[in-house]
Amino acid sequence: MVLRWLRDRRRRALSASTFPPAWGAILRRFVRQYEWLDDAERDRLHAFVTIWLDEKRFEGCRGMEITDEVRVSIAAQAGIVALGLEGECFDHLKSVLVYPDDYVGEKTVPIAGGGELVTKEERLGETWAGGSIVFSWPRVVEGGRMRDGPRSVVVHECAHAFDLLDGDIDGVPPIGSSGRRRSWVASFEACHQRFLDALDAGRSVPLDDYASEGLSEFFAVASEAFFQSPHRLARFDEELYDRLAEAWRQDPRRRVPRS
Ligand SMILES: [Zn+2]
């Protein structure tokens, strides 16, 4: 209780501090969405970035140098997805690990009849339930500059981190009362099924195929499109857009230009 009081007091002081102009310059260079925020959203984003840089441990992997560009770019992209989640700083995330490129991770696959197979795969990022989030720096830059269509590794991993807040990564973020949660899940599962049907039918879809891996990846991949290309996502499936707007408590269509 005392620790929380001290933390909140520290956060209030950080939020009220002057945002360094050099960080503002980094945001204008690396985070395209920054220019579309209104004044109140910018103030909230500045507070989020200042708190993240104070509280999270950034670690460079495989020789990656952690500069202000790296820290501010990542924190700001996380802050944009959290704009509607009042006071949410993803406290369960303690460390942010950054690689200079895509990296190789191990994946464990169960084998029919028992046992498991460990395979290697190329990764852009990942979220660990133990409190770490991992990124490939070039992918962070591409997503921040919106150079990779609807893709954004920071949005993707933050969606998993948000999903994790209610206990596990199952595709359902904290959504309110159990009744509200039930109707949200029913609607979101119907959206997922429509996406799978569209994929099966060979229709053009605005989401990466990876969204077919299960409900948790569908939530993460659809969240990327929700923030990066909201108009296209809403044209594809208005109900899916509405469920994500309800979960993230914001409407990116209001700020992101149509073109
Ligand atoms: Zn994922």
C-alpha cells in the first residue's frame, strides 16, 4: 500500500515534469502517429514515456546499444496503444530486451503420443509471462514509421501484454464484468471465424495469416491493424473494429488519415 502510494506520487511528479525537447524530436522522427495526437493525448503520451523510461529496464542483446532513440521510440509506441487505458503502464513488464535484428528463438512443439520437439524459429518480438518483452529494433522502426502496412511489433507484443493482465494470454483482454466479457468473447470469436472463412475462401484480408494461429494471435495481429490501418480494418469487419475499440477504449480512425 505504502509502496503504491510512493509509486503514484513519483509518477505524478514525472508526469508533471517538462518533456525533454530532444525526446520530442525523436518522436517526430520515429513515431509517425505522434503528429496526429491532440494536445491532451500528447500530454498523456509524454507522461507514459517518462514513466516507462524511469521504471523499465532496457537491455541490449547481441551488442545492441540502448540509446534514447531506442527507449523513447519503444515507450511511445506502447504509450499510443495505452492512451485509452487510464493510468495503465503494464506494470508486470519489468524488462524490455532489444536485438539489433530479427533473432532466433526456440519453440517447443508437443508430439503426438507424448514428448516434445524443440525447433528454432526466426522472431521479431515476444512477450514472456515472467515480465519481459522482446523486440527486433529494425521492426520497431518500421512499425513506428508505419512502413510495414498494418504490421507493428510493438503493438503486437503490447497486445499480448494487455491480454496477460487478466491472468493468461488467451485472446481476451480485461474487459469488465463477466456478462460484458461473455458477450465480447462471443462477438470476437465470430469475427475470428469470419476471418478464417475469408482466408479459406482466398479473399483478400487486411491481416497477416499469423492471425489464424488461434484467438490470442488473432487479438494481437488484429490490434496491429486496428492501430496502423484502422480504416481498412473497419471496412473489412466493422464488428471486429468495434470489439477492439471497446477493448482498447479508443478510436484510432479519428486520428489516422484515410490514405
Ligand atoms: Zn504473438
